[in-house]
Amino acid sequence: MRIVMFCHSLISDWNHGNAHFLRGVVSELKARGHDVRVYEPRDAWSVQNLKKEKGGEAALEGYRVAYPGLESTPYDPKHLGAHILQGADLVIVHEWNDHALVKAVGLMRAALGGFRLLFHDTHHRAATDRESMAAYDLTHYDGVLAFGGVIRDLYLKGGWAKRAWTWHEAADARVFHPIPGRPCEGDLVWIGNWGDEERTAELHTFLLEPVKALGLKARVYGVRYPDHAKEALAAAGIEYAGWLPNHQAPEVFARYRVTVHVPRRPYTQALPGIPTIRVFEALACGIPLVCAPWDDAEGLFTPGEDFLVARNGREVRRHLLSLLKDEGRARALAAHGLQTIQARHTCAHRVDELLNIYEELMTSSVPGKRIASQERAEDVPLATGSRSVEF
């Protein structure tokens, strides 16, 4: 099957969490023999920032070594030709693309027909920026892949899409797995970006203050940390290590004894059931995990067995101390979380789900046919401005 994907970036994960899941899905599809072609804008914001921070084109060498079989084709939004969709069976357009591109691909589908077209949403904007999300023209799309049930329901209730499916993120098991035998470098590690003040108070409560109170040796990786955040880390005795290529996270997890998950406020307040990909990846690496509160409304995990949940700073301290003192409990918790990932939440599982959705579409209705339209795909001006988003 030929699959075409439009994303913000495959090659850069600088402040771009969607690349994590996309790489795993593309890897799995290619391993099964599918022809997968990925397109990203030539001026992708994540790529430009990565090059600026880490020394130009050389910053991408790590990705090329880690993912030798994964390639993407950069395109100029002003010159996107419908020929790239010729012969496609399935086309997936990620939501972090400009409105004009999303519309243009839909018009290409209407003009060409023959392939299935899905919109992929992996962000909280459907709940926090509804006006922008409602403005996406999904007229010629077959439906939406939403990374949580609450997002799926927003599309259906709002009339934004004809059909929608829940398609959670997952861990790329080819990359994210335990690495035994590494020397321990510290007690706690956290990998994540500061977050445009979406979780500042939570980071203090569930990360900085417990580390300081317990006197732990800790390290934090991430980008877009303002000066006041770096000062707060230093005051808590936490080493700030900057950007970490995502494929190196398993090696880092292997050198620390515990980690934490601190979800952004939109996910805890408006989007129950969505843990974000960091939970899947940490558990896949076999590291004990303590979570700040989030509602596992869709039953993805077993809280208390896959990870521990702390409702406040006092409980974080208690859980961390327990796991650091009791190696048997820490091993049991990590083993249960890893088993859950391997049984239910790998990119292989998500590819199975995607292919089932495709088969459902193929059997439930006739593929799109060429239609007459006064507004053709090639007549639609594509926006060229880059936007940034926090993950």
C-alpha cells in the first residue's frame, strides 16, 4: 500500500513531540512492506530552531544515524503539486499544518479521487483554541484520527468532521526499550520542555520542590527554558542539560533510577484520558514512573501498578523516597509498566489500528471520485508562515 503523510517535521524533534510517534509509525509501516512517503515544509520551524541551536546541518546527523531508513521530502508550500498524491492509497495530514495546506490536500483528493484521506490531531488545541481548529476545511476528508476520545468527540459534536476515531500515541519499541547494565548517574531524570507557563506551578510542586527537599541528584533535559526556569532548577540543585535528541532518551533513562510525568494543565483540566507520549516512552524503557494527577479515563493503564500517582508535593516525596529505598518495589513497578506497553501500546499496535480503520473505510463506502469544482487544488494559495507549538 502507498501511504503519503504531511507533517511539520520527521527529521527534527526540537520542541516537536509529534516526530516521536510519527517516526515509530513510519518505521513499522515500512517494516511491513508499505511504501511510505513523508513530506514536510522546507522551512519547518522545528528544523530551523534545531539548526540554530545545535550548529546547522550537522545537528541532523544524529537523526540520520538513528533512523537510516526514514526519509522525508521537503516541499515549498507555494509549489505543492497534486502529482505527489498520484497512486496513493492512504493520505494522512497532521493538524500542525497550515489551514491552506489542509484545504488544498482535500481539494486534491476531490480532484483525483481514489485514495483515503485522514486528518491527524495530536494536540490540545481542539479544546483550547477551538476557533482555529474549526477553521480547518475537512470537507473532502474521510475522517479524523484523534489522540484521545475527548478530542474525537469534539470533532463529531462540532460537526468538524464526518467521522473520527481514537488513535492514541504509543512507544516506538524499536527505539524505546530497557538498556540493562548502564552505570547509575543519578536519582531522578526528567525529559520535557518548560511549556509556555502551561505547567510552571506543577513543575515546582511535582519536580523542583521534591528534588530539593529530598536532596536528590537530578537532571532535566528540554528546550525553551526561560532564565527564571533555569534559575529555579539551579536553586533546587537540578542540573539543566538542554536539548536531548529523542532517540537518546532510552540511554538516559537507563542511567537514572526514577522519573516523573508532569502533564500540562490543558490535559488535566480539559482532556481526560490523554497522557501524551512521554508516559508511553518512559514505561517502555523500564524506568519507575511517578505521575502528577491525570485522569486515565480511557483505561490505558493501571495506576498504582504501571506507575504511581501523586496528588500533591507530599505524595511525590513519599513515592520517590519509597522507590529509591525499595529496589524490589521499583523493579516490580517498572516491570508492570513495561509489560503494559509491550502488550497494548507500541507503534505496532497503532499501525494495526490504522490499517483496520483503512479497511473500515474501504468497506463502508466508495472511495472519493473526481468532482467538478470551480476551486481547484492548484488555485489555493498555501500559507508560508511557520508556527511554533509546545509539546
